[in-house]
Amino acid sequence: MSERIHVTEVGPRDGLQNENLIIPTAVKLAFIHGLVDAGIEQIELTSFVHPRWVPTMADAEEIFAGLERKPGVRYLALVPNLRGYDRARASGCNAVALFTAASEAFTKKNINMSIEESLAAFAAVATRAHADGVDVRGYVSTVYACPFAGKVDPQAVVEVVERLFDLGCYEVSLGDTIGVATPAEVRRVVEVLGERFPLDRLVMHFHDTWGMAVANVAQSVELGMRRFDSSAGGLGGCPYARSATGNVATEDLLYLLDHLGYDTGVDLDQVVVAAEGLARHLAHPLPSRVHKAWSGRVTD
């Protein structure tokens, strides 16, 4: 049996939040259902933030209303506060994600709070969620560098990750928000975090701004990491980090892991088809290198 690597699909939320076009809800739902049919078992659907801040996520309630749930799949939504949590629960959401950063400057720009204030706000959400039997996932942005403050000390990351685990998060995703990490920096961060936390509760979340995402995944796997976030088509970005480009593409991630001999349970061809359906409604081509190669391949 091949060793299992767990892939969390973040395309419907992280991938689409930075798009200039409003994607029809029916198109998003087809995208989501196609990815789940491909074998994705954890997927981030949307965020319950105020539509004024992220207009592309204004249909969060409609996404959950139209969702065809499949047994064994965890459907996540990002929530910024108790108000967002209440909206998520009213929509039938039973797994939420909380997000903060390892950089004070970024949390101020992103959610208008200090790190400490964000964690205090999330404590109230986590308490409610655990009482309701809702799973809680944590995100830490700017793990390697901040677009406003530069390099981030790994010890600052450790402190935030520890606080999120203290809140009861079942896993914590480590975001290379602006896509500047290299394999050497990945090794440094993983070695520091691995001294304090089980690696199977940490998730790597890479952006491909400088073309290092797949190399960083390969380095992470070598270091023992087995959980990764990715975005079908390579879509993504951050409204508060304009230099950031898309997440590591799910297709690129799968191509690498398949050829390294790992089992993801996800069908690459089906992911490409799901992303292709979404691409028809975008104003630009999908960044994924594997998607482009797959689309242009010659068949007999």
C-alpha cells in the first residue's frame, strides 16, 4: 500500500476570493461537486465575511443551500467572528476555519485586529463551535514573510500555532501567503515546528508567486509532511497582499505526488475537468502548468 497524503481543496474559497468577476453560484456548485467526485475529502467552500469586504463570497448561504453532500467529506467555511459563525450554522455548515497570521502588520491590514485580538475573538467562536459539535480548523498566514513587515521569525509562528491548538483546532494550515518561501526556508520552519507539534496536525499551504510551490511541496514531503492545501487550476491570491499569486495547483500537486508514489485518493483527470468547467467563466486562463499540459496533450 502506498503512503497516504491528504489534500484539502481550497479553490472554491481561497481560489475565487480574489477574482474580479462574480462567478454564478451554479457554476461554483458544479466546480465543488466535480472536485468531490474526483475524490477530495476536505474542501473549503466559501467564507461568511461581509460581502462588502469580499464580494465574490456574497453567495455563501446559496452555496450551502445548493450543496449535494457526499458522506465522508468535510465541507469547510471560513468565519471571521461570531456573526459569521452564526450565518454559517444557520446555513447548515458543520466545519469552520479560523484565520490569523504570524505578522502583526498583516493581521491589522487583513482583519483590523492585532494577533492577540484575533485569537480572543476566535476563542468565542471555538467555544460555540465545540458546544455545537462543529469541527474547527486553524489558519496562520504569513508564516515565512509578510508583505508589510518582511521576514517572519519561526518562533512567532510557533506561538500562534500553539494558541490555535489550545482553542481546539483539529489541524492548523501554515500559509506562505505571498509565495516567497524556498525549500531551504521550508526546512527551517518545519524543523522548528516539528519540535513542538505532531506533523500530522500541520498542513502546508503554498502560493506560487515565485514558482517555488511544487518544489516546496517536494521538500515538505521529504521532511515528513503529509497534509497539503491546494487550489484546482492554480487559482488564488489575497486581497490584502497584492503581490501574491495563486495557490499551488491541485493538478500540479497531484502530478508530483502520483509520480512520487503516494496515494491521495484524488483523480487528476477529474480535477482537470472540474477546473475546466470553471475556467469558461473566468477572464483569464488557469495558471496550473499541469492543466495547460493536459489540455494541450496529443492523443491517438
